[in-house]
Amino acid sequence: MFANDVKNKISVSGYIVTSEKDKSGHIIQVALQTDDFVNYTIENDKFGQELLQMVSKRIVVSGNVINQDYNGNNILSVTQYKVIH
């Protein structure tokens, strides 16, 4: 494991919010908004697809920050999550 990998691993909690919809109004991208209003765009992988169904749920996630989106938000690749509310 590289030292750089360790600093990119995070565990954070917040609410799943919609960050993008398609032309038909279907949610295609979500983000995790923390209590201090920091947004983490959720990568559209297996866990990302599951989290599309959890808008407005409070969760805690663990994962890796892999990049930044066009708005400057960190992109989070989720490795595990737990619904709190």
C-alpha cells in the first residue's frame, strides 16, 4: 500500500442528495452532503447504483477519494455504507 492511498481513504456521514438527473427526470448521479455542507460526488459503480435509491437517507460511508468532479467536489468510490436513518 502506498502512503498516498492511506490519505485518500475516508469515513464520513451525511445525507444522500441528488446531484444530476437525465432529461426524463430520473436520478443518474448522487452525492453525500455532510453536516458541514461538504459534497462528495458518489462514483457510479455498484455501490453508487445502490445509493441512487437512497436519496434523503442519512448514511455513513467508507471509501476512497479518487478524483474531483467539474464542480470541484471530491469523487468518492464507496467501499461500504450503512443507513443511519
